Amino acid sequence: MEFVFEILFQFFGELLLQLLFEALSEVGLHGVKDTLRKPRNLVLSTIGFAVWGAVAGAVSLLIFPESPIRNPDLRLVNLLVTPVLAGLAMVALGKLRLARGQDTVMLDRFVYAYVFALGFAVLRFAFVG
């Protein structure tokens, strides 16, 4: 049973790290929301969010150079699962903003949030010790 809690704690740590950086990015986007409310080019916007996620992943490596997940197989599972969970969390945050009458940004949509989180996770997966 202790093993299960350890695995859940490790995944939660990676998810929390991604959500922290994604939330900080969303706060930044709200500062420039008028220019980012509607994408001008969907492909370029998607690529931009992937690059932005990778940059956030690189910054996270400076702060947290090691992953809480030690097992290589579990790190692969994390790479597949965590971006989906982060994307869903950002959608929930976007819905909460809409319910409160606040504006939303592109990062409040699943695809953009997922792509951001995937860029973040891929970079961490590739370079974390």
C-alpha cells in the first residue's frame, strides 16, 4: 500500500509542477488578453504554445532539476497522462472564469492547455535526471 501512495505522490508532484507553470502562464496571458483572445493562425498558435510549454519546462529544470518520479516506466506514463490532466484542469479553470463573468484566454481551452503541458512534459522527460 505504501508503494501506491509513493507513486501517487510522485505523479501529483509532477502534475502540480505543470499546473503551477501553466497557471502562471495563464495569469500572464490575462495581462495581454485582448491580443490573445482569438488566434490569428491556429497552427502557429498551437506551435507557439508548444514552444512556450518547452520554455516553461526548461525554466522548471533550473528550479527543480530532478523529477520526483524515479522509475523510467512511470516517467513515461507521466509523460502521457499528466498533460491530459493539466489540460482538463485548465478547462475547469476556464469554465470557472466564465461562470464568474471573467474573460478567458486561449490557454483555457483543452487543446492549447494540453499542447503547452505536453511541451513542458516532453522537455522535462528528455532532460531531467
